Amino acid sequence: MTDLYYIRSSEKDAMHIFNRLFFLFLFSILSCQNETPKINGVSFVASRDTVSDNHITPLVNIHSNYAAVMPFGFIRDLNHPEVQYNTQRQWFGETKSGAKYYIEKLQKQNIKVMLKPQIWVRHGEFTGHITMTNEDHWNTLESTYANFILDYAKLAETAHVDMFCIGTELEQFITARPEFWKSLIVDVKKVYSGKLTYAANWDEFEDTPFWDSLDYIGVNAYFPVSPNKTPSYEDAMAGLKKYKTLVSEFSTTNNKPILFTEFGYRSVDYSGKAPWNSDRAMTTVNLDAQVNCTKALFDTFWAEKWFAGGFVWKWFINHDQSGGENDSRFTPQNKPVEQVIKTYYNQFSQ
């Protein structure tokens, strides 16, 4: 009788331990399922060429799960009112048919897409300074920009694109004509059912008036982090601290996740001083500056629950011929920072 009692007691203890372990295991599985993987994206640069599976494989290799496809519209100068797009003079990837082709190729390899139609002003002038001098010109800008955006919103819907960006760095246009933008968002939602964002410049997003109508607060994250020639990782972490506070509080106030619609640093001296600077006169290659600033950006933001992820600027389709250790531009391709991005994207892809 005594032996039987101990056997049954041992069985109960074993069952109790089994049940506890089972529920702990179940809880861990459910917890993992509730954690949303980050948007680990690249800004997939439009090319004059078509793309093949070989052009997409490098994205898969760095554990990227999203790509921004970026067709272009053009404006002659900052005060010219007409947006022209989908013309025969454009490169294939900048057109509607090219964007559609890129989207299909990316999706076949399980890369999700943010369709991000952008404006290019002649001579590369900053789009944030686009402004009109009279009401007729404003009306022309609004109607042609709306045609441009709505045409691509319809493509986003038919192509089952996961996210659509309604504009990029158009601060003065938005400040002067906020009612147009609110109306545009309503019209976009009539033809597109996916997630919406806008790509605000790092010093613009706080004043953008329509975040309540979008799904993500989009920020082009060119935060100045250090005046040093070669910012150390610690320099960059210290420089990013105030911006982390700023965007986290902004996310909480607006009850929206933060998405870096663009992020990245050039592999050049002083890359953390004015990270938006694309001046071609800056040619002194500095791979350490790019690595240190990029690591700091990931460590500052990627683990935060209010942070959705981002799109590195920028990624060319011909990977083997792009970037390299003698290149001073933004692309991380074939530079030490590519491995940094791969490591973090792998960490935050599960």
C-alpha cells in the first residue's frame, strides 16, 4: 500500500511538472506569435533595365522582407505646377509598367512591397521647397499630383501591394495646402485598401497634419548625430538619444507606429553630421563612419515596440556592380555595412 502511494504521488508530481512545462512552452509560442516582425526593407532603385530573379536574390540573402518600389514623376523647377509621369523618356523602372514588373518579381520571392511614387525636380532641387506663386498654379499642381498618386494607388491595389506611400518630403506643399492632402487621402482610400504612409523628412514629421488618417508615421531618418570626421558607435548612440525620445513620444501621442521610410548613412567622412547630404564633392571614403552610425541606428530603434522598421537608402538592382569599398555614396552594397544590415535584419525577421 505504501509503495503504491509513492508511485501515485510520483505520477502526480510528474504530471504537474509536465503541465507547467507545457503551458510555459505554449505561452512562449503565443508570445512569439504576438511579436510582429520588423519591416526590414530596402529602397529598390528604379533602373533602365528589367529585373530578374538574380536581382532579387541579394535582398533575400540579407533577410530583407520588404522593398520600396519607386516610380517617378517630374517637375521642371520648384515653381513649375505640372507633374509629368509615365513618359517615354523615363527609364523602365520609373514608369508604371516598370513598377508593375518590379512588384511582380519581388512578390514571387516573398518580398513585400511599399509602392512609393516620388517627385524629381530638375537638377535635383529639394522637393520640400516646391511651392506655387498663384492659385492657378496651385490648382494645376494639385490636379496633376493627384492624377499621379491615384494612378499608382490603383496599381497598388490591383498588384496586391502591402503598403502605399502618398508622397515624399513635400513640406511646403503640405503646409500651404493641407486641405488638398486630406482630400487626397480620402480619394486614395477609395481605390486602395492596404496600409498607408507618407515619407516626411526628419525635421518635417512633427508638423505633418494628417497622421491620424494614415497607418504609419513615415520618417526619412537622416538625423544629424555627430560632427566628427569618423563618428564612433558611442558618438552616434549619444547623438540619436534625443531623437529616440522625440519619435517615441510622437508615436505615443498619435497612437501610430514609426516607420523609417528611408534611413542610411554615406560611407564618407562626416557622414553623421548632415546625413541627408548627397553632395558629389564629398568623395573621401570612410567605411567605419557608415558602419558605426548604422549600428547605432539599429541599436537605438529596432527593438522598440512602437517602431515598425525601415527601408535602407538605397539598393541598386545590379548588386555585383554596385557600391564597393571605394564608393562614397549611400548604398551599403558590397561594403562592410551590408553585413551589419544582414545581421540585424536576420535578428528582427522572426
